[in-house]
Amino acid sequence: MHTETRFPCTHNRVFDTGNAAAERGIRIVVWITFAMMVIEITAGWWFNSMALLADGLHMSSHTLAIGLAAVAYAAARRYAGDSRFTFGTWKIEVLSGFAGAIFLLGIAAMMVIGSVERIISPQPIHYREAMLVAVLGLIVNLVCALVLNHARHDTGHGHGHTHEHHHTHDKHQDLNMKSAYIHVLTDALTSVLAIIALAGGWLRGWGWLDPAVGIVGAILVAIWAKGLLIETGKVLLDREMDHPIVHDIVDSIETDDTHINDLHVWRVGKNAYSCAISAITHDAAMSPAVIRARLAAQIVHSTIELRFYPRSNSATDSTCEVCGNMLAMPAPRKT
């Protein structure tokens, strides 16, 4: 028979408070981009414009990615108090960005295939109608960018003040919001490329420019997707040991009498970090509580193991593998 073991929750596991302003802005943008996506894909097919069709497909990827961002905010908020999420629910937001990046790579491949087909087998294009739709798409993208930019500024005033020390280490505060914002900006750029391609074909007769721009747009999408995959993947895989905060932790703890012999740091929120530390000390006044107090401005959750070794010149004592000093029998102190 399976016996369920319940442990009392003695620590707050909500390390990220979410982003209400960003969630509202993203919901508005989802509906706008979805409507424009349908218009552009339909117009691209009807007017036989690969650049316009590629822009519509590109916007479909943004609609999905931005929609995932909205769902991620809602899910992270809904399950924030669920104790099954040991280090909170913030990585739900990061996971949506990772999934969106993978989908972007698929869209880029589709754009390349479609453009190559048009180069091999050129088709007539209704330039005037396609140009009108492309300009409308650009206007919509700029409106969406303004909505999200406003939400980003609201976001910046909504954070707490417990992690001010390492805010300067991060180039962004909300990875999910950054993902949605760059999606919109990238789509605006693709709309500009579509307008240039249609103008070249309409005014100069450069029919080859339309599929060529489709390929250029696909390359831009792939480059952006690669960057997002690296950034979100790093968070999901807890690759944080090269972050400046690691050096801050070491500088805050290590002295002539105290040495860290094992350290693990990972992110649990936009600007929130957790760590597990194993250290040895010759200082009788040093304790896990002292270490935790030194890290209070940087770390929201810590597990600290501290072993106290009195200094001794006895020949029977062992030698510390870290500092080379002679150590007496350890008296472990753990929390």
C-alpha cells in the first residue's frame, strides 16, 4: 500500500510575484496579432505574394508564442501556491519562451521552402492589394509594440526591493515579456521587408525580390529563435554558475577562516536566486545564520551546511583539502 508522506511547508515558495501589467498587455496583443495573421495569410494566398504569405506565417508564430506567454503567466499565477513546485512556478514562463523558439525554427523552414518554390516556379503577384495588406500589418505590429512597451514600463515599477544588489547583473527583468516583445518587433521588421519586396516588384519589375525577401525573413527568424533557445535553455538547465552573482556569493562568505568547498546556484525567478552551500570554517562565531544574513540581499532561498574546524597544531590532526591547514575532528553544524 502506498503511504503518502506530507511535510509541513515552513518556507514561502513564491519567489516571483508575476506580472499583471504584462499579462494584460499580452492578452490584447494576442487578439490583435491573431486577426492580422488571418488577414495576411488569406491576402498572401489570394494575391499570390510569397513575401506577404511569409509575413503572415511569421505572424502566426508570434501569435502562438505570445499566446503561450499569456497562458504561462496565468498558469504560473494559478499554481504559485502549489507545494509540488519546489522552487515556484516561474519557469513555466521560461518554458513557454523555449517552446515558442522551437516553433519559430519550424516556421523559418517553411518560409525557406515556400520561397525556393516561388524562385523555381514564379507566379504573378497582385502588388497593389498585397502592398495595402503589408502596410496594414506593419501598422498593427507597431501598435502591438507600443502596447507591450507600455506594459514593460509598468513591469519595471512592480518589483520588490529585496534583490536590488544584483539587478544590475541582469539585462532584462522578465524573460517571458521580453520574448513577446521581440516577437512583435521581429514581425514588424518582416513587414518592412515585405513592403520593400512588393515595392521593388511593383515599381521595378523585380519579381525575384519577393521570394528573396522571404528567405531573408526566414534567416532573421532563425537567428532570433537561436538566441531565445540559448537564453531560455540556460535557465531551464540551471546553467548559472558563470553568473556574476556567484562571485558575489563567494566574496560575501569566504575569508581567511571560512572557505566554500561546494556551491550550487540556480534561478527561481526573474531576479531571484536559490543556492546550496557547503563550507568549512575556523571561526567559532561563523554560523549558517550569519551566512544567510550576508546573502539576504541576493538569495531568496538557501541551504547551508557549515562545518567548524578549530585550528590545531596536533600532529594527529587531518589536513583540510581546501586550505591546507591542520584540522581537528570536525563538529558538523548543519541547517
